Amino acid sequence: MSFLQATTRRCRYGALLLTQIGLFCLLSFACHWFASWAHLPVPGSVLGLGILLILLATKLIPENAVQLGAAWLIGELLLFFIPPVITVIKYEGLFEQYGVNILFTLVMGSVCVMVGTGFVVDRVFRFERQLNIKKHARHHAKAI
């Protein structure tokens, strides 16, 4: 593969990734605006996830249309937990008085979230692998 082909492939990958993430953000902003406008008790992000789930379940949006952006967002999920740490720094007096307890709670909470997320992702990947194995077995059985 030449340098030009590799660069073109990376640019396409990057453009597709940015497009999918941008569409996720657009859906989130639109649902947040709608939830505020309609005075819904549900946050816009939850509404957006529900809409995306329905679109994926009904196959109106194929899985591969969101797979790259979703995989990147999940991979970078830890970055989205940084704002709570900044908030703790903002309340320095509280942190001085209850610092060890707060730090322990933050660390244990983060560990629980990471372990839980890892467990769920592992189970989903195993489930997908089993589905793919069955799919390929049926495909090969039909071919014979």
C-alpha cells in the first residue's frame, strides 16, 4: 500500500469518525432542546439514547452506521469523568475536611463504573461472537 493510499484511508476513517460523533452530538443537542421545550422530566440525552435504540432496533439505521463513533466514544469514556474531579477542586474547604472520604468514594465509584462497564462490554462481545458463529454456521450449512 502506498503512502497516498494509506493517507487517503486514514482521512476517510477520520472523516467518518467525526461525522458519526457529530451526528451523535446533534441528536443529543436536538433532544435536549426538545426536552427543555416540552418540559419533559426526562433528560435530553436519555431521550436521544431511546430514539437511537428504537432506530437501531427497527433497522432504520444500520449498526455499522454508528459503530465507529460509538466505539470511539466508549473508548474515550474516561475523559468524560474528569469534570466531577474539577468540581471537587472547586470546593477546597469541603475537600480539606472530608478529603479522604471523598477521594475514597470517587476512586471506588470510578472502579465500580469501569468494572461494570467492562463486564457488560465483555458479555455483549461474547453474545455477538456467538451470534456470528451461529450465522456463519447457518450460512455454511446452506452452501453445502
